[in-house]
Amino acid sequence: MLRLRTFMTLAAALLLLAGTSYSVAGSGRWGAGGSGGISPLSEGEIAGLVYMWEEEKLARDSYILLDEKWNLMIFASISMSEQRHMNAIKLLIDKYALGDRIDENLPVGSLVDPILQTLFGDLMDWGMTSMMDSLYVGGAIEEVDILDLEEMIIGTDSDHTDLIATYENLLCGSRNHLRAFVRQIEMNGEAYVPFKMSEERVAEIITSPMKQRCGAGNRRVKGKR
């Protein structure tokens, strides 16, 4: 019953995410080098980069704290992967001279976006309840991450192949993470219940093979939410 109540509460919170906090239209911003070779990002693309960096921080910080609590290898491993995701987005932030938009000195568990900060607190309250609940938290985080990355790919100008390639690589990694959490839950005798995705979408992901190397060959997402 507690897990059902928690699921319903977080399901409502997750509806606030994936496509809301970064949908901003407006003027663009040139990266380093100005108009001499790098096309400007729209304000929506800029907001998207900043938002995704912080969403990856939410994932990393969650797994760091859950690893400290439950000492599960899956959290230690995936938290390092999330750090690499943050680093990949930071390369783009630096390329487009957007370093003033993020704060790399924020401690673990601190986020600028108020919706993400609230969600982080709710997820930690849930994940500290039991080891199994912590694994469900991992699944919920990865579902939201996948949906947001798909939204980013769809909303990015096709000229910005650097953004698209990075988002596709992170999407590949997040799908791997979801597979890992679902497998761990099933190994502990429970069936995974999706939080934001449809059962069909989750089944499509977890029944497809783990990608050993996320990178070349990932195809652009055409628009399934």
C-alpha cells in the first residue's frame, strides 16, 4: 500500500517534468567563435542544455545517496555513468559559452530548478524506505530522463548535430540504465511497474539488447512519448 501511494504521488509530480521547464522560444546565442562557424542556439535549446545538465545531476546525486544507504553496486556504477552524462553536456555548455547558466559547485542534492529540487526530495524520501523502493526510484528517474532526451532531440534544430549526437548518446545510456534497474527488480522477485512510460514502451526497451557502446549508429527519435 505504501508503494502504491508513493507511486501515485510521484506519478503526479512526474507529469510536471519532461517538456515543461525548458520550452522557451526567443533569440539565439553564439558559441565560441561567434558567427564564424557555430550557428546560434535558440533560447529553447539553451534552456534545454541547462535543464538536462541539472537533470543528469539529479540522477547522479540520487544514486550517490542511495549507494551510501544501500551499498548496491548498481548505484555506484550508474552514478559514475551519470557523471559522464553531465560531463558530455558540459562540453556543449562550454562550447556555446553558457558556463554562467550552471553552478558546478552545488553540493550533492542541491538543484536550482525548483521542480527538480522538489522531485529530488520526494525520490529520496521514497528511496530510503527500502532497498526495493530504491530500485524503483532508479527506474522512475531513467524513465523521465529518456522522455526528456527524446523531447530534446525532437526540438533541436537539425543543424545542431552536436547537440543531437550528445542527446542520442545519453539516451542510449539511459535506456541501458532502465534495463539494469528493471533486471535488478525482477531478480528480487517483483515485476516492474512503469511510472511515466507506457508498459509497451518499457517492454520495448527492456526486451532489446543492452548497448555495449553508445555512440555511432544511434538513430534520431521521431516522436514517441
